[in-house]
Amino acid sequence: MASGSSGSSNSISTSSASGSDAEQELIEKNWQDEANCLGVDPDLFFPERGASTREAKEVCRGCVVRLECLEYALTNGEKFGIWGGLSERERRRLRRQRALAARKVTA
């Protein structure tokens, strides 16, 4: 979900980041420029509790940066909305699966 809701911004503030930090932030944000949801009403990706997520997921389905979006949400702990085609519940499940897999590898 790159539309710019939930406190996320498509613009980059270089005043708080300097040098390589600003460059890394720019690289991380560039995926948003290619997102299918760019320009779509952000409310679509933040449905009311119990409302359908089908339309938001449809926007994500063919998106070329779906995985980048999902990883952004997982990395930054986005708790609300549809990100990378997954709901909050689906992202929690994925985080649990990854944590379990990581424990098995280190055990």
C-alpha cells in the first residue's frame, strides 16, 4: 500500500537523514513509485473492521512491487491495512511462520 496513508509518506525528507542514510531511504522508497495503488484512495486499503478487503487485494494482485510493499510492512511493523496484498491477520500469520522457520534453522 503506497498511497500515503497510515503515516507513511511517498516523499522523502532529507533533513532528518544525511549522506548514505538518505540514499538508503531513497532506494527503499522508490518501489512506491511503481505501485499499482499510487493515486488510489488510501481508504480502500484500510477498510472498516469486518468489511471486504477484496477490492484492495485486487489492486495488489498484479502489482510489480507487491513483494517490496509486503516486506516494507513486515519490516516496519505496519499493523493496519492491506500491504503487499495481505491483511493484518495474514501478515501476523506470515511473521509467525517466518519466526518458526528461523528457530528451526538455528536449532
